[in-house]
Amino acid sequence: MNTIAKRLSAAAAALVIAAGSVYTGVCLTQNGTVSAAETTAASSAYKGKKPKYIFMFIGDGMSYPQIQVTQDYYSAMRDDNNNDILEANSYLNFTHFEATGSAVTYDSSSFCPDSASTATSLSTGYKTYSGTINMDETYTTSYETIAEKLKDQMGYKVGIVSSVNLNHATPAAYYAHQASRNSYYEIGLELIDSDFDYFAGGGLKQADGKNGDRKNLYDLAEKNGYNVIMTQDEAEKLTAKDGKAIIIGETLADSDALSYANDRKTDEWALSDYVEKGIEVLDNDKGFFMMVEGGKIDWACHANDAGSTIADTVALGGAVNKAIEFYNQHPDETLIVVTGDHETGGLTIGYAGTNYDTFLTNLKNQKLSYANLTATMLQSTRKTTQALKM
């Protein structure tokens, strides 16, 4: 087992980081503390009280630049009375956790890995090839994830939440074992077979198979005892007594993912709402583990969309705040880990061509994501083309 897995072993397995360097913040139970310095030693391990409630937050593509630009933007923004537009420390509370550090991230095939291999390292402590989920480099050995261990060995309830597709690489790394992250249908089958208690977020990719000729994943999930919920009204009524559940966002955007934070309508659930519902559904006497991915940070960075990167980083922070609220009620039993899997986009703030001016305040004029903008323009072009043909 890779020695990095020993750095933050808290409950039967490791909660660690697996490209570039990423930020990690840890909010520990009050009866046990660990310093950032201690986490750099392979022999060190968490020696405090075993956590009963574990939150694992992953900002996909989020590293120091994404966090820094978010902080810089809100520091630069002022209202008409020259006051902060957001209350200080209200949006990235995880940067103030008692234990913080960083990790160099790479995988078995690249210094610039992807979400499949890095999430494998986060969920199991092992490294593997880019594109591979919880399997070794020979594709013959599968790795058991921390979520699987906690459920099977300790009876914890398990929840998986993501702002992108629930069978995308990062969420899949907590329940699936595939040589290729693109095996969406097979990953979906493993989601159903996982028997995890709560899934929430974006829709399942290739729900009818790659060629549309397979049994529908949602139908199979219902046959396997899941409540498949696709409206917010139904989601709001869901309780722990209703059993296993899969909540798919009522309003889906590009690639059937949840909306970018700056595209989200006021009555549309945010990532934090799915976390809040997850806490309600998962809370029980034995404990729970919840993995929450801010997946659209990565998508925004791939698109070089600074405004959406900031908005979705704040959205992840809002989701973490729900866990902090829970922690304040159960301070001796709760562990919160917030990290990234890798950095995306090579984000920089200012360069010589602009005389190092950041122009951050210009982003206040961005009212929608780049993806939404291009989709809107394409739709408008199609309508114009159709009108001209009449």
C-alpha cells in the first residue's frame, strides 16, 4: 500500500490526497488533533477519537489558485457603501480549519493525472493509471474503497453527492472498479449494486448504454430497492425512513450535470441543499460517510471560465458550511476533510501583458457560465437560420 495512505487514517482506511499540488483542510474531532507538520511524516497517524460522522469534500480541479482567486475576487468586490459584498469568512470557511497542508499529486502514468486516478488515491490510498478507477496497473486487482469498508465492516451509511454526473470519475471512485472511466454504463451498474444509501446530483451518463440498447439504469435501480427521485418536491419530502435513494437534479444543464452556480435559478437546489438532505437521510446511531464533489469547478477551469470557477468554488464552500453546522452539533464525533484531486487549467492571476493587473472586478459583469453562453448563442443561431429558410 502506498505510504501516503497512512497520513490521515481515521476509520478503517485512509482519507488522503493523491497532480501538481493541492490544498487540504481537516476539521477534526475535538478530542484529537493533528498538525500539518505531522501529516508530512509517513509514519504518523491520527490518534484521536474515531469519528462517527465523516465528510469528504473534493473540489475537482481545485487547488491553491482556485481558492486564491475566489478570495481575491471577494476581497476586491464592494457594494455601493464600500462594504464587502460577502461577509468575511462566510464563503470559504474550510481555509480556517485547524489542520491544513498540501500534497503533490501524480499517478502511475503522469505528473498531470486525471480525476479517475487521483480519486482512486483519495478513496483507497493506491496509485494507478490515468483513466482507471480503483484497479491496479495490470487491471487484474480491484481496490476496496473507504466507503465500501465503512459500510461493510462498520455498518456506516454512505452518501455520494456531486454537481456533475453520479457515474463520473470522482464519485465513481468511491463505489466502482473499472479499467476505464468511460465505461459509464458499467459504472452505473456498480452504483446500483453498491447498496449505498444516498446518491444525489447530476444524472447518470449513458443510462441506456453507449448505444442506447441496454436496460435503463434508473429502472434497474428501482428494481434494486432505490427510490429514484427527479423532482425537488419529492426530494424535500424524502426522509431516512424511505430507504435508499437516488436524487437527480430536476433542472439539469450541460451533459446532464447540475447547473453552474452562476446559472442556477433562485429556486433551484444548490450543492449545499443536497448535502443538507444527505445529512437528514444518513444520520443514524452507527454513523455515516458522505463524499461531496464540486465537479463543475473542474469543468469551468477546462473552459477557462474564471467567473464560473469562482462561483462554483463558493458553492463548494457553502456545502462545507452545512457540514460545519453539523460538526458544531457533534464536535466530538465529526471529521471533515476538504481537498482537491488535482489543479485544472493552469489558472494564473495577472501576467506581464496586463502589467500584472488582475481586472478581477470585471467578473462582476459575468451573469452566466461560458457553457450556458455558447449554448444560448448556438440556439439563437439555429433559430435565425430556421427563420431565414422560411
